[in-house]
Amino acid sequence: MYEYEGLQDVIFIALYCVAAFTALLACVYLLCRRGNAFMQEKGPESVKTIETPNGPLRLGSGVRSSLRLRRWTAALMAAIVGSHVWWYALGQIWLTDDRLVRNIIAIALDHVTLVPLTMAVLLAMLQDRHRPLWPWLVAEVSAVVVTAVMGIAGRDEFWGYDVLGYCQLALIAGFIIYYALALRHYGRWLRDNYANLEHKEVWQSLTFAVGLFVVYEVYTSNGGELLREYLSQIVTLVIIAFLLWRVETLQELKDEA
């Protein structure tokens, strides 16, 4: 909401609230439920046996998702809700007369929350080994803090918008290259260790990451056009739906609890 044109559009406000509320529901669902609510796994691996006074009892169970992935995805959903709150609050309650500082702060908050958490979710989908998030987090926070402070202190749009945007593009592009290589290694690991790859492959995650990169460029290159603001909310709903589907259909390969 760079120019806050959507605040005068009732339909946009409704869509904005729907996107935030959907993310909130997704966050609560992911935190409160470990099993899969939508799909039942078929096969002997989904059957648990418990001992009772009358003998062993076999119970069916749903697909078990990675607890680590569910928590990171829930955190991302919470950040999406937070993003909707601070963009609205900064435009309506605080810094209402200072467009430059308001936008730099809101953009910086988005970058230090949404970007690292998206990276964390994508990395959590790869279950062959633990891949640290901290190098990407340090690079992200460092770039955002330096450029945001320079932009606000000097009241300079070049630092606050352009340099920050260039740093983000470089960082995201670097992560996509790293993730593509990691995904290739993960695919080999899956084929070497599992005969049945159903509910285990995550190649869709790379498509998702590239798609986000394109959407980021389209959204940040606009000057607050209302049509693109609509698009950002629609894309938010698509992201929520994709991540819920991915979490629910990706089988846990080892006990990470």
C-alpha cells in the first residue's frame, strides 16, 4: 500500500482483511494440529499398533507432517498478518504525514520478517539434513538496517527504496541459486533412500521460490498502483493456499519432534 489508494476502495479493504484473516486461520491451524486434516495415508506405514488389555489394537493414522516445517510455516503466516497490520497502522495511525519514513519502515519490517521466514520454510522442506538459516538472516538484516537508516536519516528515496530493492533482488537471486543446488542434492538423496517418492518430492518449492521472485519484482517496481495492490492480496491468498497444501502433503521422513 505504497500510496494508500486502497484505503478509499471498499472492495480492496475487504480483500485486504480476508487475506489477513486467512493467514491468521492458517497460523492457528498449523500450530494446533499436527496430523493432516485432509488426506489419509494408505499403506502399512500409516497403521499404528497399541497394546490393550484385550490384545493389540491397530489404529489408522493420517499423514504426519514435519513439526519443524509446520512451525516455520505458522511463523510465516503470523508475519503475513503482522505485515497487513503495520502497513495499515502506519498509514492510518502513525506517520500519517510522512510518506517516505512510513514506507521505508513498513518495507523494512516486511524484509526482515517475510523474506527470512520464507527462506526458512523452503529450507525446512528439505529433510535430508539441516541447512542453517542464520547466514541469510544476517545478510538480510544487515542490508535492511543499513539502507533503511541511510534512507530515513538522509530522507533519501534512493537509499530507502532503490538500494534496498537492489540488495533484496541480489539476496533473493542468490538464495534461489543456492536452493536449486540444494534441491538437486535432495532429489538424489530421495532416490537413493526411498523407492516410493510419493509425498516426498519438493521440486514444486523451487517453482514457488522463482514465482515469488517475479512477484516481488513486479510489486516493488510499482508506485502504488491500485491494480497491483489488488494483485498483491490475491497473490497472498495463493501463497497461503500453496503452503498449506505443501505442508499437508509433504510426508515427514524422520522424527523431528
